[in-house]
Amino acid sequence: MEGYVIMLDQQTLIQLAIQLVNTCILCFALSKLLYKPVTQFLSARKEKIAQQIDTAEERLKDAEALKAEYENKLRNIESEKNYILEKARAQANKNGQQIIARAKEEAQTIHNRAMTDIKREEEKAKDEIKKQIIEVSSVMSGKFIAAKMTEEEQEKLIDETISDLEGVEWQG
């Protein structure tokens, strides 16, 4: 184990030393370049926060004064409050009745639309069934024409087609 120090070869130790020196140089350069701007930024931020706190305290004092003024006004408007409450109750009842009437109208409209849609879907289903019957008839007639079958074969084919159609569920 010649050329090894603490289980590491000489080249690995040199690379570690170079990386350590590079890291130290980078830390030194960054501290010289960034220390002053960062401290200035932090100072500016501190001053801004202090101003915001002062502004908040002033606003709090103004709010407390305004609160006291409103509390005095609230003591004097009990009768006005009762009048407004009665008026609001009457309006709420009126609005409630209007809402109920509109809801009933909308429900009727939705019901009518649903019934129309159901009828339309029924018609579509009937048309689809007719199309399927036409297709089956076309296929069957094509088989008759293409095969030039005997009467027994034709009857056998008709019976098969009818038995196939018996399994189909008809809507209507």
C-alpha cells in the first residue's frame, strides 16, 4: 500500500485539497461581494417594518376614536334600528314569496322540458328500431337474392332470423 495516506491515494488527497481551497476562495469572494448589499437590504427592511408598525399604531388610535364616536351614535339610534328591522322583515317576507313563486315556475318549466325530452327520446328510439328492422330486412333479402335458395332453405333462414329477433328487447 505504498502511496496511500489514510486509505486514500495521493491524487484523491490532492483533489480534496483543491476543492477545499476553491470552496474557501468562493466563500471569501461571496462574503466580500454580498455582505454589504445584504446588510443594506436587511437595514432597509427593518426601517420599512418600523414605519409600518408606526403607521399601524396611528391607524389603531384613529380606529379607537372612530369606535368611540360610533358607540355614542349607536346608543341614540335604538328607535331607528327597530324601524329598519321591521322594514327588513317585511321586505324579506315579500322576497321569500317571490322566490317561492319563481321556484314553482322554474320547476314547472323544468318538468315540461323533461317531458318534451322524454317524448323526443321515445321518437328517436322508435326511429332507431325502424332503422334496425329495415337493416334486418335488407340483410335478409340480400341473403335470399344472393343464395338463390330452395324454398326449404329460405324457410330455414326465415326461422333463424325470427329466432334471432326474439331475443331483441323492443322499446316503446
